[in-house]
Amino acid sequence: VKQAKSLHIFAPIPLLEKITLVDTPGLNANENDTLTTLDELKNIHGAIWLSLIDNAGKKSEEDAIKANLELLGENSICVLNQKDKLNTEELDNVLNYAKSVFLKYFNELIAISCKEAKDEQSYEKSNFQSLLDFLTQLDTTALKEKFVKRKILNLCEILEDENQLFVGIFDRLLNQFQSYEKHLLLAYENFLKEIEILNHQILEQLKSISERISSEIFASVKEKDAYFYKESKGFLKKDLYTRYDYKAPYISSDDAFLAMFYNSDVMSKEFKKIKNELYKSFEEIKMKLKDFINILEREILLFKAEFSNIQKDHIFQSDKNF
């Protein structure tokens, strides 16, 4: 019996041909009963809100009604049982108070006595017929239409909530990319400045080396004997040429090369220094670029970890999204 979820009872009663009565465990008894009742309330077309007459109008009961207000109204009735326990004056007082509390939630409120309804002689006094009249007069077509409309609206709310959830997630992701883009653009400007400074440093170092090379080359300029012939002028000097001797400058490439690289390691050190500085500078730039990629990757992984375990909380939500 404990494992049974529901019990169906059939009876040859004309009223049950148009409606099905579902008796729930009720609210505020225990957590399981409350959850079962609330779950069943989602599938009803109307409600008979049954309360003991001596408990009518309690705040806890009103709070429970407010929580399920969309299910109540014109298709629901509030029924106070055990009116046989009260005299006429007490009954009027309770009904007046209960109506002041409950009629804003229900279309109708009546007091009955199931005990009196069992006896044919006291049946009319039990007022049970008022409950049957209410159930008989229900417009089942309108009830079904309202039920379908409520279910569709509920489905729309579920899908809208799901949509808003993922819109919010993707908006956050977009904000992260936009923030990273700003950070990257700022870093790009800084990189350009660093490269500009680096270019200037390289140029200055190359100028220094060029000056040293030019100085060594100039020091390697030497003189050598040279001559040339020029045709002599005059009547008697026809077809005669005069030799002219002079000192011609030339660059001793061997001396310059020896002075710059063999006899001194200054130039080699300068080139190695420039090479090392360039390598170090470019490695720093590469590391910074790599750090930017790592930062983005880490942020995305953290973002993914935050939402990777979200699960659907309703059967109608999308399996693909979750």
C-alpha cells in the first residue's frame, strides 16, 4: 500500500460521467502529502477546497490558497464541513468570517455536514445538495478550454524561462568577449608602442655599429703608387704619351676585416649583444601574446564550468539546450 501512487474507484453515478473527483492528501499535514497535493493541483480543472469549519479562515490556509490562486476562482468552491457541530448563531458567525476571507478567492462558499448527509432524514439539513448542484452546473467544455489555455500558458512560461536563462548565459559570454576585446585592443596599442621603442633601440644600435665599422674602414684606407698616360700636345709630339705618377687611396679590406673581427672581438660582442636583446624582446612580446590567449581560455573554461552542470527542471524543457 505504501508503494501505491493512486487508487481509482469507479461508481455508477451520473455525475461521474462528466467529471472525475480526485481526493488529494491535503496540505500542511507533512511534506510528502503537501508535495503530492501540489503536484496534483497542476492537473485539475477546478477545485473543491474542503476545510473543517472550526479551522476556517486560518492564515496558513489562506496562504496555501494564494499560492494556488490560478487554479481557483469561478470553477472552484470552498466547502466547510462539520457544520453540525455548531448552532445556528455560531454557524452564521463562522460563515460571515469565512466569506470575508475566502470569497475573494472562490466563486462560492458553503457549509455542509457529511455526517448529516449520510442520513436520509437529515440530508436536506446537511446542505450537501448545494455541493452537488455546483458540480452538476459546471460547464465542462469551458473548464477544458480554460485548462488547455492554462497548460499552454504554463508551457510558454516554462519555455520563456528557459529562453531567458540561456539568453542571460550568452549575454554574459558576450560581455566577457567584449571585455576581452577591449583589453586586447589596449594591449595591442601597448605592443605597438613597445615595438616602436624596440625599433628605435635597434636603429640606434645599428647606427653605433655603423659608425664603428666606418671608423675601422676609414682607418684601413691606405695609399699606393699609381700612374696614367696622357697624350702629349704639340706638333713634334704627335703620337707621344706622357706618364703621370700619383698616390691613389684604397681600402685594405684584409686590414679592415682583421681590425674588426680578428684582432678585436668588440664587433662580435656588439652583434651578439644586439642579437640577444632582440631575441629577449621578441620572446617577451610572444609571452605576453600567449598570456592573453591563456587568459581568454581560462575565462572560458571557468565560464563553462559554471554552467556545465545545469540540468532541466521540467520535462518540457529542451534536451538539446541542456
